[in-house]
Amino acid sequence: MIEKDAYCTDILIQSAAVNAAVNAFNKDLIANHIRSCVVRDIQEGHDEVIDELVATLQKLMK
């Protein structure tokens, strides 16, 4: 769009749509991660997975 000299507002709207799609993907991915990997690791006594999850969530929320 930039190379085609599209209107800046149109580019911003497309960028926001991409951002929203990535955020929706991340929400699904983190939910699946918690339901599978995190639960499994906690059940196996690997409680450090909680710290890893917290660190990951903090990175995602920046």
C-alpha cells in the first residue's frame, strides 16, 4: 500500500486489522498453551512453568 502511495489513513486501518488478527491468534494460542502444556507441567511437578507463563504474559502486554 505504501509503494502504491495509498492514503495514510487506509494504511493505518489495515495495520490495525493485522494487529487485531495477531492479537486474536495470540489469545487462542496462550489459552491452548495453558490448557495443555502448563497443566501438564504443573501435574508433573514442574511449577517453574508458572514463572515462564507470567514472563510470557508480561511480554505480550507491553
